[in-house]
Amino acid sequence: MNPTSSGGRQRLAGIAREAMRARGLVPEIPAAAIAQLAGLDTALPQPSTGVRDLRALPWGSIDNDDSRDLDQLSVAGTSPSGAQTVLVAVADVDALVKKGTPIDEHAQANPTSVYTAAGVFPMLPEQLSTDLAIDPPNRAKELIEEFMVGANRATARFLDAHHSPSLRRVLRSPERWDRICELAATKGDRLGPQPDSKSLDAFLRKQRDADPGHFADLSLAVIKLIGRGEYAADLPGDKAPGHFGLAVQDYAHSTAPNRRFPDLIGQRLVKAALAGEAPPYSGAELKALAEHCSAQEANADKVERLVRKSAAAMLLATRIGDVFDAVVTGASDKGTWVRVSHPAAEGRLFGKLKGLDVGDRLQVKLKGLDVERGFIDFALAAKPAN
């Protein structure tokens, strides 16, 4: 069955829903949230006292003309002092979704939208959160991403300056930096003994230009070795870990409140600080929410990965016994995983696997698969190439 056919998509949608339920995520918008949505007043609010009306500025977006996912806009100009200024406007989700309401409670249960081959399971009802892809990648997208990083850092600094707690996005220094250094050495490059995101970025950019054909495998191996990000509560007087991937200390998600609950939390904290009010979340609440959002984001990633594997298993159903070039993407006591490129698929590797590590290249033979469970099983077909 082809995953892009009507029957294939329906089957994948069923797999996605069951996987979400198994991990504590809710695939359907609850009836109470739908009822709240029907009663929302979505009329354009009038600027309140102390709020500047900037609607006359030439705001722009790189999204498609038909996209309804305008969770942020930007505009550039010259300030009276002559400095170049970039303003980032973020959708005021909190204006319609108040803390403790049914929609907010569903967003807290599903703190991130889940994107699968079967469709999108949004954090908020579709009328409040529609994400249409734009992303081929281009220079405009990269520039906007830099603006968003700047806006997220500005949010963190603003909350710090107002002695407000915040929810930070952190990525700790990789524990397996030594293996990243080994991979760099196989490419004739050298990284220092201590984790350094800037030197790693320079190495990856160099490899992308020098060997684009193998860059996807290399970058995936590095991402796996770095590990995943998480959320951390940053309370006044504390110092949350920084973000290794961005090489910054002050980073708070805040620019996508329609599809990430931590961004909505940040929006509410900023509003309270602007109004001189107490934060709407206590330190204990923020710590609990940081753990919850981190865990549920990891579960959402698992669902997305499962559906990708199920779709790949559909495509590979007629290729049992075929041999593929592969790269090791995971190696631990729990097992060894590899990724093949044509079609892109990740599965578990069985057999005598001593000495394999993330980034090793080898040939594997497809032994079996299970579409419903997203299992793709390979066996070693040849010795590692490096």
C-alpha cells in the first residue's frame, strides 16, 4: 500500500492516533474546547491604553499567500538614531485562550503540535492554529530564523530585567563530544577537546560544501550525538543551562504560541511584566510545566518518528532481502539503529554488531517489517566502510 494513497493515509492516521494515546497525547480536540471555540469573540481588539498601534507599518511574512499560520511577522527600518531595527510581531494567542480554559488545558496536555505523514494534530483548534508548509529552504527563511532567535533572546533578557521567572529552551553540552571529534577526524578535520558549538558549526558548514552527497548522514549522526533539547524553569537568582546548538545562554521560546505551549506561557509572563503584575505561574508551576512539556515533546517526536517508519515500511514492503547503504544512527545497550536513504527509513540492526558506533557507514539487508508498529528490521550485509 502506498502511504500517499487515500487508504495509506487513513491507515497512517489510525497508527498516529493510537501512538498518541499510548503516550498521553490527545489526538482529538475535546468537546469542551470546541464549545469554547464557538463562543470566542475573534473581532479585532482595539489597542488599549499604553499599547502602541503599529498596524500601519509594512509587516511582512515569508509564508505562502494562502497560509493561515501567521504566528509571527517582521518589519525592518531605521530608528531615529540611525540604527537598523527589526521588529518581530507575535500572535497574541493569550488574548483568545486564557489560562485554565478548556482550550488552554488541551494545549497543556498536548504542548506541541504533532506533524506526521498522516496529517497535523494541532495544539490548538484548527481555527486558531493552522500550519501550512512553505520550508524549500532559502535565504529568506534562514534570515527569518535568525530574527526569531533574536526575538526569543530578547524575551529572555526582558523577563530577567523585570525579575520575572521564565521558561527557557536549553540544550546541554553533548556528553559524547569525543565521538563527534572522531567523526570530524575521519573527514580530515580537528575539533578541540572541549565542546565548542562554533567550531562544530564551522566544521559542518565546511562538510556541507565539500561533500553534499553525504552531508545528511553526517549531520544526522551529529544531531543524535548532541542529544535533544528540553525546557527548564529559570527563576530569579537562578541560572538555567544555555543552548549549546545556538551558543547562547539566554533563550526562551516565545515566537510560536499557536503551536508550542511554552511560547504561550512566555507570552503570559511578558504581559504580566509589562503590566507590573505578579507572574501568572509560580516557580513550582513552571518547574512542573518544564518537565511536562519536555516529556510530551519527546512523546510527540516518538509519534512522528513512528508514523514516518510506518510510512517507510509501506514503501519497503516489496523489498525484503534487498541490500542498502546505511549509516548508524544509534548504538547503545538497548540496540543499534541504522538509516538508509532511498527511500529514507530508519530501522533496527540485528546480528553480531560489536564495535559499531554512531556515524559508521555500512551495508545492510532488509529482513522484515511491521507497518502497524513501525518496525523495520535489518541485518548486517557488509563490514563498516570506515
